Amino acid sequence: MAHEHLTITNTIRELRFNASQMTQQALADRVGVSRQTINAIEAAKYAPSLEVAFRIARAFGKRL
């Protein structure tokens, strides 16, 4: 059985830009994490916990 590689991507930077160019710091404050965490998530260097992912989605009125 062949295994497919699932790639999960995010559009947080685009969502921030479309939300009146929200800064990483503003999103971090809203979500309860550091700006560096938002930066790492956007750069795909860090995968957020489900709790943080849901908080980010909620900040933009989106579903996961």
C-alpha cells in the first residue's frame, strides 16, 4: 500500500494582510502566544497545537 504524503499549509500571512494588515504582534496578542510563535508558524518552522490553531482560526472567523 502506497503512503501519500500530506502537506499541511497555512495562509495566516495572507489572512493578516486581508484583515487590515494586522501585524504578527496583534495576532499574537489576540491568540495568546508570542510574535515569534506566529512568525514560526507562518514560515512553516513550527506546527501549532490544536488549541492554538483553533484560536488563530477563530481570530479570523475561519474554520480549520
